[in-house]
Amino acid sequence: SGFGYANLNVNQKLKVYSAPSTSSYRGANGKAMVSTNGSVYVAGWESGWLLVMYETNNGAVRVGYVSSDELKGSVNARQLTFAYTPMTCLQGASLTDDPATTFTTLRQISAGETVTYLSTFQNRNSWAYIETTVDGQTARGFIPTSALALSAAADEDENIGE
């Protein structure tokens, strides 16, 4: 899936943002946090931000970024590289930060809307990891790859951020 278990220093509660910026969209009505006392999976670093995946209190999964400024201890993870390719959606799709369990919708993406394609994420499904906006704020999340006209090379990308 591109995410691996991380052994983070315990007793931390870290703010989680959907993109690597404190001004980006933040789930849970602006209160998304991850506790390092539970399982946290990481994909890698982008500009001092760690892309994490964790289970929320209600059993959903959330993917988002935590700032290295708040993180105690070091985390050995690869540097992420993304495509940053503008693409037009072929069909409407639900943007989610949970590509694993509940698929909670952050917002609907319309057919014909331009989004920024970042990478492909594979689990039971194939997801395009994209950047767009939610409530006027920069947001990253997942839509089915079938919603975008991805090249064969992008479809074969098995791990996020490679």
C-alpha cells in the first residue's frame, strides 16, 4: 500500500492536516489528531511533513500529514515524490481521506473538474491520490483511478509517492 508501520515515540497527540501545510484542510471539523499510543503507518516525508495513516476513534482510517515540528524523536522514512499533474476528472467521484474502511466523503468532485494528480495508491482498489480544495482550503485525498484518464505508467505505480 506504500505505508509501513512506524514505531513513534509514545504519548504524543499530533495535529493532522490533509496536505503538508497548517493552512490546509483538517478533518474531524478541524480537530483531526493522531495519538502515537496507537498504530501509525507512514508513507514518507514531504518538505518536513510526514504522511501518515491511522485508525480514528470511530474505526475509520485517516490519511494526512503531521509536521516534523511537532514530532518528538526521529522517523526514518523515504522522501516522497509526486507527479503534480493537472488532470480533468472524467466522471464525478467522492474525495475521501479514508481509502481503506469507511470511504468517508470529504466532498464530491464533478466530472470536468481539474484536480492535481499526485500518485496512485493500491489496496483492494486502485486510488488516485490528488490535491484539490475542500471548503476553500487545499486538501489531498483519494478518488477511484477510474475517475481520471491515467496513463498505463501511472496505473502501474503500486506505491504512493514513488
